[in-house]
Amino acid sequence: MLDQALALGPSGKLAWMFVGGLFIGFGTRLAGGCTSGHGICGISRLSLRSIVATMVFMMCGILSATLFRMLSHL
């Protein structure tokens, strides 16, 4: 449904995947590790940096999912 609302063709989808990959790479570099590394290993070591990073990852994921859900109902 979202594809129809945004009228994305195959090249548009590929561009969005590329941009998403760049954001993931930037976030990994900014946070100093991957999401699962912070979430599993960092939190188990009670690392404040990992706890904050995991909270930010989760909040961004929830926000993104909510926005996409709202857009799909347009």
C-alpha cells in the first residue's frame, strides 16, 4: 500500500534501500557498534553507552514504523 501511495517504481525502491543502508552505516559508526552488539553484549555489561544507544535505536524504529503505518492509510 505504501508503494502505491508514494508511487515508487523499482528504481525508487532501490534508491530508498540505498539511503536506508547509508543511515544504518552512519548510525553504526556514530554509536560505535552495531545494534545487536549494543543490545545484547553492551546491556549485559551494563554499559551506559550501550543502554542509551539501544534506547535510541528502539525509539527511532518505533517512530519509523508509526510514520509508515500512518502513511499507508492515506
